[in-house]
Amino acid sequence: MVEFSMKAFDGFFQAVLQLKSVEDCQKFFEDVCTIKELQSIAQRWEVAVMLNDGRNYQEISKKTGASTATISRVAKCLNYGAGGYELVLEKGAEE
């Protein structure tokens, strides 16, 4: 099995940091990800926003179509993760 290089990992995120517009992000991620991957990522983001707004699992599931397992996974990241969701949620609140 080929090991994943941290240099490649960091390089990917450096590439993302070069994107300056929503249009550029859409183009890049449409090339890098499958449609299903993008839908899953967007769904998890929508779930995070709704959890942050205090919505309950049932309401979130009905609105987003996310399973309770997905909602729970996002909630766990919000509470015990690396803080990535919070970074972006806070920046959105500031703007």
C-alpha cells in the first residue's frame, strides 16, 4: 500500500488557499471531487450550520435529507473535533 504523503496533503490545502472566488472554488472542487462527494460535503456543512443555529436532529434531517448518523457525526466534530467548523462559522458570523 502506498503511504499518503503529508507534502501532498499540505500541497492540496495550499492549492485551496489560492482560490479567490466562489466560482474558482466551484471549478476546482468539481474537478477534484465527484458530484456525490460534493453533495456529501455540502450536506455536512448545511447540517453544521443548522446545529450551530440550535436546530434539532429531526428538523435537520427533514430539511437536509441527512441521516441521524451523519448529523451525529457532524455534531461530534462541532463538539470534539479540530475546530474547523467553528473557524468558518465564526468568520461567517463576523461578515
